[in-house]
Amino acid sequence: MKWDPRAQGCIPALTTGHDLRRTKLNLGDTFRQADQIAAVYGDTPGETVALLEWLLALIYASEQFPETTGEWQEWVEDRGPLAPVADWIESHTGCWDLFDADQPLGQNPVLVPHLDAHGVGPAQLFMERVGDYNQFFDHHHLHHPQPVPADAAWRAMLVQHSFAIGMRGKLKASAMGLPGTFTNLGTNRLAPRLRIIARPAWEGATLGDLLRVNSMPWPQEPGPLNLTWHQDHPPRRDFSQPGPRQTRTPQGPADLHSVLGRSIALRPARLEDGSVGVDRVLVGAGETLAPLPGAYVDDAVTHTGPGGVKRLLGPSAARDLWRESEALYAAVAERDKGTDLYGRIALLAGRRIHLWAVGLLSTQGKPITWVSDEFPYVPGRETSLRRAAEQGSKVCEYAARALYIAADTAREIAYANARPDDKKKQTARFNGEPEMWAGAADLFHVLLDQVAGGEDVVDAVAEFGRALRVLTIESLDGRLTSLADGGTGLQARVTAQSRLRRLLDHTTAPTQLKELPA
């Protein structure tokens, strides 16, 4: 069986015009119609990013990219043509067949003979379904034989190459006659951090605009496009030797955006409608990259972690993405890496852009969920947006501490003789922080939109603070409704409410939270 993304509809797209229409395009048509497509979209934020990574790789592989920042700006503003990328794709003689016997697209043909004996159901390919990758610990869903369409399997494979996390699978290399380590699954390029995509938000913006904006200038050779595991260049691990993983540095952006982060094999199957699908997969260790130079992570955001150590900003189970936006706006305002993504978009005067942050939240080798959020940016408003994000976050942090103290006050009265081990749970019963944080997200995005639109920072943050004060009081009141209407319950409620208002009006409280004089 044959499946070729140059000929098959594989890129889910939303076309522009008065009648927005969802469709699937092949690779060539995607580039030919790039300025008639509003956006591409996947089933998850991670799939959408993986598709954009692949499209960027094709731009570089076809050598249709700017070499300098000046060329980049002209390319973006004048909408440089993308049709030559389609011409290159259609004329290129490399392997595009997903099920080629010797060079399957994006896969390792060494694994194909082992599919029948060691492969599992296609659920193993999808990071949202894969659980903890322990394929042979009685995870029956991983063996479910229901095939998936070839285009869905191909997109899921792209996600694996970009976002798969480090862990150990439960499949021994010795069982397949491989002397090297097959199940030492390294963390792939985008898994530990947030990927920031600059989304053009000006009127009439298209997929073509998005690809141009996110293509970094490159004055050297772009490196090879990684179409399959066995190709002459670059050399790839062959699992022939035991020991530590071999690492390499990408040879250019085409190589970078198409790195084969997993060693994968897919078995073709015929679907009920006669189309081609995949019914069995094998996923093992892939390429492992050495620490990447700054030019290869020009969208990355750093922040200061515990102990004052700077690290790349990644998704957190404890903090929503919007609570880290001050670090993103600091990168936009400082632009201390030279001609990085943020330095380039600052050149697009008068053009509104949304900074789309996407990451994979995981813990102890288990994918949990995709996280994503958007933050507005307008060249010339960098400092104002940074101030708004910093002050808004400061107001929220104070409100959260005040809610905790008020909740603990209610707990001391309602449970006067509580055992020490029970106090934490009892305080949590009255703590309105979760409701406050959830409601604050929308208020915070309104604040950023107002500042991006030109409103004065002081006025916008003051309006944000007034709304947050109301939300904070309501969050506590909602938690206290379970208390009795009289006696100790009434005393706990009134005392906690009074304590919260005093904290919000305290001399140390942010001015924006304080009650306005009558």
C-alpha cells in the first residue's frame, strides 16, 4: 500500500473568505493556497504545532527562506511567494511514501519486520491516549486493533517526533535481535519547554503570514530534511551498540524542524471505506539532540526558578500559563538575545500579533494534558504590556494570600479543637483561591487586550484590581456558604469576611485592590 502526503489530503485547514470552510489539503496545495488559508489546525494544540514545524522544515529544505533580518522583514511585509515550496515538494525525488519498504516516511525500516510480533495497536502512537508507555503491563487499550486513517497516524507521528517525553518502554531490544538500547526513550526537542508561535492577528492574516513570521533568517545551508531513518545524511543511530545515547546537533533549520525524535514503524491496513490506514505500530528510542545553541531556540523564554537558576519556561501543574506571562513579556521587552523572534516581530510596526504558547504537561514520565494560551503583542507597547502583566500578577498573588489567611481564620473558629493533621484539609474547605484563579484568567486577558489596544496601564490595572476585589470576596463567600447560619458557623463566616476586607484594604495591599472612597 502507498500513502503520499504530496497527493493525499493530510493538512486540516480553514480557508478564508466570506464562507469559512474546513478542508484537508495535500502538501503542495497547502503552500500554493497559503494566503487563502486562515489557519491549520490539529486535534490538539500539540498536533497543530507539529504540523507547523513540518511546514517550516519544508520551507527551509526548499531554500525559500530569508537570509537576513532585512530580507525577513521585506518577505513578511510584501508576502514573499510560497508557491516555489510547492514546486520543490512536487519535483523532489526523496521518499514520501509512508509505507515504502526501504525508506518509509518518518520511520525506521529496521523495525518493520518486528511489527507483527512486538507491535501494539495504533493508540500507542497518540500521546493523548498512550498513558505511561508501559505497553506490556496489561494495558489492553494499547493492543486494540481498530485501525486509524493514515493521515491521522502521520500527524500523530509528527507529534511524537517533536513532543515525546523521556521514559522507558517495556520492550527489550534483545527480543528483536538489536544489541543497542531501544527502549531508553529520550525527551524530544519541544517536550521540556513552551513553544511560542507568533500568530499574525492583523486583518486578513493567513497561514502564509504565520509561516513567514515564524521563519527565522538563516544565512547558511539549511541542512537536510529528515524524510526517513535510513538516508545518507545525517548519520543516525542504528541501535548496534549498547551504552549511552548518541547525541547530535542539527545541521540547520530544515534538519531541526524535522528531527526524528522517535524510532517508529507503522503497519498499513485497509479501512472499511477502502482507504489506507494503520493498525499496528512500534515506538522506540529515536534521535537525541545535544544542547541546542541559541539560534535554534530563538522563541524560547527563560525565567528565574528556585535558587535564582535561570531555565527555559515550561508548563507547570501548579501555575496556569497566563500566570507566567510576565516572563514572556520580559523577553519581548528586553530582547537580550539579539535578532531572536521577539526582536524581529518588533520591526513589524502597527501589526498586532498574538504570542501563542503551547506545551505538554507531564509528570513522572506520564503525559497529562496539552496546555496553551495566547497573549497579545503590538510593537511599541512592549514596556506597557510587561508592566501590566507584572502588576496584574502581583495583585493576584496578594489576593490569593489574603484568601488563604481568611480561610484559616474561618477554620480556627469552625474547628477550634481540630487535630493538627486535619488543619490543612479544613483550611482548604474555606479557601477560595481556586475560584479566584479561575475567574482571574479572563480578567487578566481583558487587561492585556486593553493595554495592547492603547489604554493607559495605570487605568487598566486599576480596573482589573476593582474587578478582582469583587471576585476575591465572592470566592470566599462561596466557600463559607456551607457553614451554619448561627452560632459558631455564623461567627466563623463573619470573622473571615471581615478579615479578608481588612487585608484587601491593608497598607501593604496593592492600591488597585483597595476599596474606593465613597
